Amino acid sequence: MSISTRVLMTDRKFQKLFIARTISNIGNGIAPIALAFGILDLEGATPTSLSLVLAAQALPMVIVLPIGGVIADRLGRARVIAASDIAISLVVAVMGVLFLTGTATVPLLLVLSVISGALNGLW
């Protein structure tokens, strides 16, 4: 390990950033897979249900992407990234609780996916 790497790894702010980004990236990688299996496991759900939920996430993201840049310029990139990352985590947590409690429905997941997609576009 080089000297600059050692210095970077001892910086408290960098450690926090590194841990936060690692957790976020792991969650961002696992969430779509868990969502797919969760939807397909719902009573009466079909592959079309999964497609609708994923499209409900993708469309708002594409719409909000250009707006997200403007908002980040106005409010500050770090603030927008942090706020949207926390909000996305909450939405995913709500989805998880819905699946764990057996109360998840495709319409409810559609609404949460629209919110999640918009927040991802903002991020």
C-alpha cells in the first residue's frame, strides 16, 4: 500500500464516505434482484407484473435525470446525493417490510417504484 493510500485510509471523512458508498452500492446491486424475486412470488403476479414495476421505476428516472442536474446545481451536489440516497433507502426499506409482512401488492409496488425511480434520477 502506498503512502498516499495509507493517508487516505486514515482520513475519518474518507472512511465515512467509503463505508457509505460501499453499503449503498451493495444495496443498489441486490435490491433489483430481490424485487424481481419478491414480485414473482406474489399471489397472482406474472412476468408482466414485474415488467410494469420495473418500467414504473425506469420512466420517472429518465424524466427526472435532466432536472436532477439543475436541482443539484442549485442546492449543492453533496446535499442532493445524500438526501436522495437516504430517501431511496427508506423506499427500499418500505418495500422490504411489505414483502416481509406479506402485504406487498403490485399496485403498491408500482407507486413505490415511481418514487424510487424519481429519486434515482435526482441522485
